[in-house]
Amino acid sequence: MKNVEDIFSRLLDDLSEFLAERKGLLPLIAAGLVLLNFLLELIFPGAGITRLNLFLHLGVIVAILGFILARAL
């Protein structure tokens, strides 16, 4: 039986290979999250999830990680 470290290592290897071929994927997903936040704010102003700007913050974090990973890979 494989231990958790081997499984996690294999997962990271597969993920890095996948993202190395698609360098713009994470920033594109991030732009979609920011756009989703904007549309939700227009449709449901003042609703619970729009007050938190959750998708905006997630989009910014994903974009930063995407640019860092694209540079590293």
C-alpha cells in the first residue's frame, strides 16, 4: 500500500506536467472568477457571497499563483 507522501508526490508531478503545457490556464481561470464575481454583484447586489467578494479574492490568488508557476515551469 502506498503511503500518503508517494501519492502526494505523484499528484504534484502530474499537476506540474499538466500546467507546464498550459501556462495560461490558471490566469484564464482567474479572469473567469473575477468576471463571475462582477456578474454576481450586478445580479445579486448585497447578497451574502457578493459582500465577501469571494470569487474576486480567489481569482486574484489563482492569477498570482498562475503567473508564478508559469515562470517557474
